[in-house]
Amino acid sequence: MNNTHQEVPIHKIGCIQPHGILLVLEASELMIIQVSQNTETHLGISPEELLGKKLDRIISSNQIEPIKPYLEEKEFPGMDCLEVIVTNHKNEKLFYIGHIHRYEQTLLLELEKDTNQEEVSLIDFYRSSEFSVSQINNDLTFDQLCQIFAQEIRKISGFDRVMLYEFDYDWHGKVIAESKIEDIDSYLGLHFPAGDIPPLSRHLFSLQPLRFIPDVNYRPVGFFPETNPITQEALDLSFSILRGVSPIHIEYLQNMGVGASMTISLVKDNKLWGLIACHHKTPKFASRGLRMACKLLAKILLLELANIRRTHNYQYQVQIQNKEKDLIQIISNKQNLFENLRQYKRQLLELFEAEGLGIYLGDHYDTLGRCPRKQKVIELIEWIQNNYHQPIFYTNKLPKIYKKSEAYKTIASGVLVMSLSNNPWQYILWFRPEQKHMVNWAGSPNQLVYLDKNQKLHPRHSFKQWQEIVDGKSLPWQTIEIETAFGLRKSMLEIGFQEMNQLNQLNYELQQKNQDLDAFAYIASHDLKEPLRGIYNYANFLLEDYGDRLDKDGVYQLETLVRLSKKMANLLDSLLEYSRLGRANFSYEEVNLNEVIEQVLDMIKGRWEENSVTLNIPRPLPIIKADGARLYDLYINLLSNSIKYNDKEDKIIEIGYLSETEMLSKFSHHQLHQLNDPPFIFYVRDNGIGISSEHKKKIFQIFKRLHPPEKYGGGTGIGLTIVQKIIERHGGKIWIDSIVDTGTTFYFTLT
Ligand code: ADP
């Protein structure tokens, strides 16, 4: 069962309260086309008799003429407090107060008897409102101001209880001020569940700011005819002041011990902010004049409330904005904003009233104050990424929406998470601790309504205080804090963007230089090969033809020339190959890696057999999209190295790849994300000499060798540079894991 008062279409309830009459008029002729059934009681004229008559049957045309032009206007907003003289069946003149409005095609005129004798005189009203207003001064707190208005409204209206009711973000309401007679229970500080005032009622409150029910035991008055002749539907009473009351609301008021009620809506920025609820134990009539006076006081209150809230907010706003300004100033003067963000932890933490600050950059998590652990934060960020796609996420009740956070709710029931980048992760997180507190409800919020044995819905009987301990919630994030977070993020990204632009420019220049270098290497190696071959050949000819005429030294020098020119030719070949890699187009097709390995093994069979090598391939390699010929080069280089740089008697080499579960157990989500979430991670492992950590990056540099050429049958130092280039051209990454004297594993991805 829905835990709320039933949503009957109360704006089309089909009846009014009996303290006035309602006439529906056809707009152009002002002809009465529908009328409330109580005209006989008020005017002695039956509804049947009025129907089809023009309005001047009861109100003289000279009273109507002045307002007629307004009635014809399409956007006619309605008129209140029209003093009219109505003629009854005895031709007597009666004083009435009219309220006229148009709703869609119909004009509705509501007439209430002018209860002159009870009227608050203008002077009285002026006196009391002037007194209320004179009590307002800058030193008043928000609560004091509300209290003054509750008292003043009770003073002029004479209701037993006047309370000010403020809606929370979830539409439950809290009584923030109350003035009452002594012998009734106080509701001050109590919370009323959102279901007490359902959405439709709230909507009607914002349309018609004053709702008056002088007698909850009233007899509803229907219409003649029952449906609106123009729309052929039940008459829409959204803007009516006499509108009948839903039976369940009547019962609600009766259960509360209320005999009459007057409710004034407090609408701020087009949103229902709160209500002034006036209750009387017995039926009570408040004249139109009195109601108007109360409405006006409510308006003054709203203006003042806005002022007080604004000053309070203003101070906090200024404070927060100053801190934000200072922070932006510092960070904009420093280089590498994101890398250095952790230097500003203190300022970031102090920006908002938080107790913990976490900065997650790349793979590093830094904290200040009370924060959840790294693993928890990783899970939290992943959950936010999957469920909310906004740059800033905030809540003051994390455990309610993310169950896993229950474990650390004492430090982070509230979080504000700012994402600067998803790849790599750049996140700033503010944490607010749980604030356990007691909420006093007016009756149990868990049982607002119940069904009787005839399936009829009833409101709760008891409004006795019911206590709830609220946990898993922190202090809420204020609008100004959220706005500041958005502003700060924007500034940070702008600063970061400028840095990135500078970096891009540098990259571009570097790329240009690289291309020039590539071109240079190509031309140099290509053009040098020819003369070098000449030198090599001529040195050989010399040796062959004149070798016997030269002394030992001469022969040795010529032999060195041959050897060096050969070596140089090899170097040039490698350089040429490398420069070609940068320029060539790769052709990507389905490649069966098992076949590639087979060809590679075929090629290096000789070296294989000279050494005692055991090769493991734990499972068949996958078929992938790649350039097969380049992968052949890649594996040749890696496998040759793993044999070359291996001094063990039994050389063991393993070629394989990590499955998804192996990847997840070896690397964090975040690391995999940084590797572009590859489908596979490939590896070549050996039990060779290993590489010390300081050389792990250097080995990929061009012509970088860790050993003299004669040791380990070393090469030109370009093999791994080529491997890296091939991998990069496939969009992958290469890195190593190595222990000196134990062995090396080369890992790489290809996407
Ligand atoms: P080279 O042509 O000299 O073999 P590479 O670029 O292939 O050049 O390798 C660069 C250096 O990295 C080598 O000189 C060697 O010191 C080191 N290296 C490469 N592979 C391995 C390996 N599997 N184990 C140990 N050291 C290695």
C-alpha cells in the first residue's frame, strides 16, 4: 500500500464548501451556465432559476461594466476582493465579496458574504502589521523571525495554533515556529512526513496561496448541472477559494483535533518553500479581510526570510569564494597542476566543511584527515563511474545508496567527488562523517494511512511524537558548496588545459624533429651504404691482390678496415630498418600468433640447437589483428635476446599471454585501464642474466647496449628500440619485470 494520503483528483472534487456560492459564466455574454447548489440558501434563488440567466440577474450591470474589459482578456489572472452588491429573490441588496478567475474557457465567480462586523479594520491591520514589521531588525535570527510572524498572525487571526512549516528537500516538513493557546500539545520541532501533503495538494497550494476550511464538519455543496457544460467534465477548481476538501484530509484534521483551518503557502522562487498553518479546535470563520491581511503578512515574512537567509548565505559564500580564489591563484602560478595537486591538500580540505580529503592521481592516493582506505575509494569511484555520469557527484547519505560504504559510514556518510579526468584517474574527494541525530515525527512516518475492513483509506489516528534515530547521513552539502565545486573544477581544467596546450606544442615540435631525424637516418643510412660497400670491396681487393706485398702491420690494418666497414654496414642496416618502421604503413589482418612463432623458431633454429634451450608455450596463443610481418620481427628480437643474454646451462624460455582472470589478479583495474583495457597481455620470459632496475627503461633507447660487443655476442643495441616501435605502432605498451641473475619477462600489449 502506498504510504501516502490517497491522490484523489482533489481539484475536480465536484463540490465547494457552503460559506459561499459559485457561478460558472460563459465569458462573452456573462451567462450563468453552472452554479453551486446552495444559491437558494444564500439568495433565495434556486440553481434552476439562475441557469441560463445573465449575471445581471443578481449583480447590476453598472457593477459589472468596469471589470468587463478585464474578463475578456485572454491572460486574465483573476481578481480578488471585489465588493459587490447582490440582489436576492426579495430584491434586497446583500453585501458580498467576489473572487473571479478564468480557468481555460470558463469564468468562475465565487461570492462570499461580506462579514462586515468581524472585519479587521484597516487601522487594526495597519497597527498589527506595523508592529510586526517594526520588530524586524538585522539582529534577528531566522528562527526568531519565524516565531514573531507566527505570534503576529495568531494575534490578528485568533486561531488556537499558528505554525510555520518548512519543507525539506524530500518534501517532509518541519515545524520551525509555533504560537498556540496553552492547553494544546506543541508541534514545534516535529517533522511531518511528505505523504501528509501529497504532490497534488502541494501543487494546488502553489496555485492558490490561501486555503480556508472554516468548518471541517461542513456539508459539501455540489453543482447544477454536475459537469461543466463547456468541457463536459467535472469542474476544475484548481484556483477556487471555496473548493471542497477531500474526505481523507477532513479525517486527518479531525484526528488532529482541528475544527477549522487556514493555510497560507509560502512560495519562494516559484517553489513551495513552506506553509503557515492555522488551526482552531472549533469551527472558526475568518473574514475575507482578515484572510487578506494574513496573506499580506506572509508576503512580508517571505521577503524578510529571503533577506535573512541571503545574509547568512552571503557570509558563507564570500568566505568560500575567497578561499577558492586564493587556491586558484596559487595553483595557476605553479607548473604541472595535476601532478602537484597533492601540495594543496590543506587548502582543498578547508574549502568546504569536510573532515577528510582524498586525491587520487594516476595510481596514487593521497589523503588528509579522515578518509576511507585506497581500495574502498577505488571501488567507490568505479561505482560512481558506472552509475552516475556527472563530473561532480555528491550525497550526504552514501550508505543509503551504496551499501558497501556502510562499513566506513562513520567517516564518509557524505562525499563530494570531483572528477578531473577518467584516464588517467584524477579525482578529488571530500568526506563528511556520519551525524547521528534524532528526528521527532508527528506520529509514525511508517504508517501514514491504513485501510479499514471496507477497504476505505484512513489517515493515521495519532500525532503523538515518534522518535527516529537517523544514521548513515552527514550534514548536507550546501548549494553554494556544489556551485563552488563546479567553479573550481572548471578553473582547474582550464589551467590544466593551458598546460596541456603547451605540452601539445612541445610534443608537436618533438614529433617534427623525430620525423626529420627519421628522414635523416633513412637518407644517411641509404646513401652511406653505397660508398661503404665500395670501401669494403676495395679493402678486400687490396688484401687479395697486394696482401703478399704488405708487411704484417699493413695486412692487419687492411683486415681491420674490412671488419669495421662490415660492422658499419650492419649498423646502417639496423638504422635503415628502424627508420623504415617509422615511415612504413602497417597492414593489420588476422594473425595466428602460433604460426608466427613457428616461423620465428624456424629462423633461429641454428642458435637454438647450439644452446640447450627448453621452450614452453603453456597454451596456444590467440589469433589477433596485427601486422604479422612486424610481429615476426618482434619475436625474433625478443627470443634472440633471451638466448643471447642467458648464461645458464639450461636455458628456459616461455612464450605466452595472460588470460583475463590472470590479468585481474596481477594488475589493478586502474592499471589495466591505463593500458587501455587490453584483451591480452603477452609475454616472453627467460631465466637469463636479468636487468637491474636502473636499466629497465634505458634498454629501449636506440644503440643502447649494456655490454661490450664481445660479451654475450652483443648486437647493435637497436633490437629493443625496434621492438618498442612495433608495439607502439600497434597502440600497445612494453615493460619488463626482471631479477638480476634470475631472469627477465618482457610484457607487452598490442592495443
Ligand atoms: P642488442 O642488439 O645489443 O641485443 P637490444 O636493443 O636488443 O640490443 O638490447 C639492449 C640491451 O638490453 C642489451 O645490450 C642487453 O644488455 C639488454 N637485454 C636485452 N634483452 C635482454 C634479456 N632478455 N636479458 C637480459 N638483458 C637483455
